[in-house]
Amino acid sequence: MLDKVKELIGDVKAFNASTKEEVEQFRIQYLGSKGVLKDLFNDFKDVENHLKKDIGQALNQLRGAATDKVNELKNSFENTAESKSIYGDLTRPSEPINLGARHPISIVRNQIVEVFDRIGFTVSEGPEIEDDWHNFTALNLPEYHPARDMQDTFFIEKDPDLLLRTHTSSVQTRYMENNTPPIRTLSPGRVFRNEDISARAHCIFHQIEGLYIDTDVSFADLKQTLLYFTKEMFGKSKIRLRPSYFPFTEPSAEVDIYWGLETETDYKITKGTGWLEIMGCGMVDPNVLKNANIDPTKYSGYAFGMGIERIAMLLYQIPDIRMFYENDVRFLEQFKSVL
């Protein structure tokens, strides 16, 4: 009998199950009311006295091994079920990852920066809350200058000298104060003007302005730079410069590109002329150089600036500037495939 019990202990320890049903059958076989252990304890009554101690210990060992095996297998199946309820079937295909999209303003900004980066322009940034000197006076717009009326400004009530910048030219002013020529920099950023919001105008928009200062910089250099930009950005190789006025450049010009008249949309956005205005530019006024402590008898330079929203509206045929600020997911999802 002792040998039989020891053999059963070995069988119990070696047992394994693949289903809960097999565990339950094992429990009934060994620990049930009509199981193996019940029969062995009934036979234990007829064992000779000098063998009862060893056989009794072996029977208790068998019962303990069977009980431990049942508990071990039950816990194993419970843990497996819990894992599946938390993580699901790990062999199933995963859910598609819902990728976000860059905002069209960011896309166009990065494209413009990349174009000018190829010819040595670096990026400079400055504060959106600006003082009067850097936003106006240093840019040849002294107090009471009539050209200040060109820009409806948000002033900060607690300090009349502080305002929300009306252009990123203020960044160029700060850059000129802290750097010596040659200077070749781009200043992208958000600007603010007190304007009525409509499909074509907004009180918040984005500009990107360029500045190049060195010896012997001419208007021809400016024209070649702008021609390079329009070819790279729009694929257009025909531009024209119309005389204009900006307080901080002299001479000044508006830049048009020939968009063409191939489609009905071309007729609409160019008003039937084929020409489209994209930016303003000019040679830096000597007074602006003086205000930044740059010698205008030694150095000259050019500057240009454009609205990022305007460029984005042209590239993606967006009819209403307000769409950039509504955060409509349906609008933004159209740019998922654009880097």
C-alpha cells in the first residue's frame, strides 16, 4: 500500500490540465467523496499497526499534494482569464492609430522657413507683448506719425507704452540691436490688429518677415531673392514689383506673382488679371539702421514680409480665414497627408 501511495503522489505532482473541466475531474478523482483518497483511508483501517505511521504520513502527503495541485491550476486559469479581460486577445490585429495633423499655418510656416534656410536665413523670435520703441519708433514711426494709423493697435491699459505687436518687424529691430552685420534672418510669429473679423481679415494672424543687411546690398539682390522664393514655394517664375509705401523701407514695393488663368478658380482669386499680390518689400530705411546703431553709410539691406494665412489660403484654396481658428476637426483632418 505504501508503494501505491507514493506512486500516486508522483502522478499528482506530474499532472497538468489545459481546461478548467480537467481540473475539476482531477479534484473529484482524488478529493471527491468517492475518490481515491476516500478509498485509501477506508483501507487504512486494515493496515498492520507497525505500518500505520508511514502509510498515514504518505496518505496525508498525497492529500496535501492533490489539494495544492488543484489550487495551483485554478489560480493559473483565473489569472489567465483576468489578463484576457484586461488586454483582450493579444493575437488580434491592433486598432488603427488615429494620427493627428499639422495645422495648415504650421505647414506653410515650415515650408517658407525651409525655402529661406537654403540660402542662409536663420529664424529669430521675439515677444508678442512689445513696447512702443521696438514696434513703432525704431521703425521710423515716431509718435504722432500719420502712418501709425495704418495699423489699428491693441494697447495695454495699465501701461500705454506696451501693446500687442502689430507686425514681426519688432523682432527684426531687436535682432539688429543685438547682432552686427552681416544679418540674414526670418521672423515668423503671431501678430494682432484691431480689425473687424471677416472672411478675409482677422484680429489675430501670422506674419513672416525677412531681413538681410550687409555691405553693397541692392534692390537687385532683393528681386532675385523674391524670384527664388516664388519659384520654390509656388512654382511660379514670373513676378512684378509695384511701387508702394512702408515707413521702414525706401523704396518700397508690393510683390505680385503671375498665378495664371487656367481654371475658373484662377479667374476668381486674381479677379481676371492672372496677377496675385503676395507680400510687401523694400530697402531698409537708413533711419531704421541708425536706430539700431548700424552705420547706414557702410551697410544697406532689404526687408520683406508676408501673411502666412494668405499664403496658406492660396496654396490650399481656403475661402475663409476664420477656418484657421475654429479648430474644426473636419477641416484639420484634410491636412493629415501633408508634412
